[in-house]
Amino acid sequence: MPWSTNIDPDLPIINTIYWGILTPHELSEAFHETLSLVYMHDRTRILADCTALSGGHSVIDLYYLAEMLASKDINRSLKEAVLLPSVPTSAEKVEFWENACYNRGLKVRMFDNHRVATDWLLA
């Protein structure tokens, strides 16, 4: 399982970390587990760390997840900061995710700095 998700003990943030090759099925599992934590702990700030992500899923997988997220009742209060991967093809997918979410009115932004991403989430 090349992902993990947890509640930040110090900040009102859910941390989801991705690494290596992430299959479409694993991406979907991570998505649903993160949303489960959003509802269970009433936290709407997500920090998605993709810095060690190297591929595996497609933009089509991301498109469908953006559609699903836009249909959720928490979509307007949700805020996600995504840390860019170092692998260019994976970074392009993160850019696609940001655009797909933005086009649906969701607050998702890419960052290359953890501190700046966290500050944006908490603002």
C-alpha cells in the first residue's frame, strides 16, 4: 500500500501521503479513506504529500475522483493543499487534479513548499 492517511495531532489537518507507484485501485482507496476521516473527525483541511509519488494511475482516474468529490456535501468547505512530486509526469497529473477540481469549484492548490501549503490550509 503506497499511501497512508492520518489525523495531524497538532493541527486541524488530515495528512495523506503517497509514494512510489500508486495504482488506480490504491488511489481510490486513499481517496475514500481520506474522505472517511473528513467525515469522522469533522476536518475539512487536507495536506496531500505527493513528493515521493512516481506514477501508476491516469488522469482519467483523477477526473472521476474530482467528479465524485464535487458531488459530496462537504465539497464547498473542503480545502486541499497538494505537495508536488519530483517526477515530471507525476507532477503533470497533480496539475491536472488541481485544474479538474478548480473547474468544479473545489479549493485545491499545488505547492512545492510544505510550510506555505500548511499556511494556506490554515488561512
